[in-house]
Amino acid sequence: MPPLINHTALIDKKAMSAPPSVTEIEVEGNVFPATVTPPGSAKAFILGGAGERGLNLDGKFVKFTAIGVYLEADAVSSLAVKWNGKSPDELMDSVEFYRDLVTGPFEKLTQIRMILPLSGKQYSEKVTENCIAHWKELGIYGDAEIDAIDKFLQVFSDQMFPPAASILFSHSHSGSLTISFSKDGAIPKTPNAVIENKNLSEAVLESIIGVNGVSPAAKRSLALRLSELLKKGKEIGEENV
């Protein structure tokens, strides 16, 4: 019987019969498959972790989205160089670990699935607010970032996301942010837009799993699963190519 991980509000399926690298995760009825192929890509990415994003409203925690973070298989061997042997708690407490996830020389895919309906305007304004705050802390909010924010807001301006709909971000280590939409949660074959700005690509993921990330549950899930994956390092990465 698969283990129930109550403290992350996640269910890892088949965890007793298969290695962690090939387990799916369910978050509030939204299933994140063990592997996916990003829009416009031929590579299969592995599920690093997943969790909900919510807010405390009038004393009640309201869950808005479920978030899955996928990694190119090469990420495992890349991260293992520094983080192999670290416990989930050590990874969870390390700012540098999550920065390495965000900035590492491998591709990432973030899938955001709606638990409650959101408009594109609502979603994009909150994301860009977090990105701008992060850039101002780093002192890198310039003309290129302002232009990237304008493009990001425009991509979302006429979108509506009902429950189970998805937003997908492909974060390229070369610097582009690819944006895709799906109304039924399936992974689309082609993207909706590409924005060439490395700082934006990293800031979107940073806003989810960074120091002030909006999904502590996704951060916790990444630490739990990657701690196990990193024990096998390159071997696991090669098995999932």
C-alpha cells in the first residue's frame, strides 16, 4: 500500500513498488504524471515534486492552484555533485539548493493546475508582482525586465482558467521562457508564446520555490523526492533519459 504523506498533502502513487523517479503525485485531485514531454520538446522530464499554492483568508487556508515541477533527467546528476547525501530537512533548509534548482544548467518545466478558477489577468499580475519584487532586491530591474513583464502580461491578458486548466512554463537554461495553456490539464504539443529573457525565466520559478516562494508544499516535495533521487545520482538520471 503506498505511503500517505500527510505533512505535504501529497500522495505518492506506487512508491513501494517503483523507484521515486517514476512515481506520480496527486494534489487536490490533480494528478501530475511521473514523466511528461514539454510542448515543443522531444525530451521526457521527470517529476521533481508537487504541492498546492494557497492563502490564509479569514482564518481559513484556501487552495488556489496545484503546482508540479519537472526536471530534465540530466538535472539529477548535475545536482548530485553538490547535494548527494543530504537529508530532506537539509535540502529544505538550504536557500542555495533551491537557487541551484532555479539556475542550474538543465531544463525545467512548471505546470500550474487550477483548483479554483482564475483569470489570466489575476494570475499574471500576481506573478509579475513577485518577479519585480525579487529583481528589485537583486538590483537588476531594468529596461529588459520591464519589456519582458509587458510581454508576459500581454500573453495572459485574454485568458480564463477554469478548474483543472493548466499553465505551463518551460524554463530553458539558455534564457527563454516558453508559455503554454491547456484547458483540460493535458500537455499541449505546441506553446502559446516564448519570451527571451533569462531573468524572467528564472524569476517565475523562483517565485514558486525560492526564499519567498508561494508553494512551501512544492518545496517540501522537491526536497523529499530529490533527496532520494540524488542518492543514486547519475545512475537515476540515465535511467530516465
